[in-house]
Amino acid sequence: MSCFWDTLFRNINHKPRSFYVIDYYAKKEYDLIDYYKKVPKNIQELCLLFKEKNKLTKHVMCNGEQITEKQMKENYEHVKNYDTKTMNSGYLCSTFDPFLFLTSELFEVKVINNYMTFQVVYENRNKNNYEIIVNNNDSHMW
């Protein structure tokens, strides 16, 4: 069961960027410059990208509130320590999920997680290129 990773992979815009955009971001030392040169082909590569580009999510708010430095560090540690060998064994996405924070930070997107009857919005304060809407319950994400 890799529904979490399948859902993220399916919803992230993997279109290669133009060379102009790559040069623009390279000058700003944009974190995902390598991503745009080598687009992940599958969920394993996407997960490895998250681990490689892991960082504190200083620009992401959760339901309109800035998270604390401690929460950012805990999220960072969660991603850092995630065992990629367990990807196909399922991932328990939380309502305060480190990978969804990181998705919003790295891809500059708004992530809306509809968990049963509760909605969690991860929003990048700097820029939201597009929205990713995911739905999940206690055992599945789509």
C-alpha cells in the first residue's frame, strides 16, 4: 500500500521547467534546481528527493497559523529518519504531516488535506503555484 506516495506523485506538477526559469532560480540558489534537471520518474525517486531536499518549513502555515521552531525541527527529523524501504508498507499520514509541510515548502504549493470531516490547509506564505487536494481517512489516501 503506497497510496500516500502515489497520491503525492500524481498531484505534484512534474513538468520540466524552461531553461530560463532554471537559470533564474539557480541565481537565487533555489533548492529544487536539481529537481528540475532530473524529474522523479516514480514514487521512490520522489521520496528520495524529499529526503535530499529536506529543510525547515519556515514559509508554511497550517490552517493560517505559523508553526513553532520546535515543530519545524520535529518535522525535519521525521523526514530525515523516514525509512524509504517502508514506502510500500503504508504510511500513516497525520493531520500535521511533515511530508505535506515539506511539499508546500519545496514546491511552493497549497496542500489541502481533507481528513474525513476535518480539513488541514498547508499554505506557503511566499507563493502558491497551484493547489493539491488530497483526501484520506484512517487507512487510505486518494
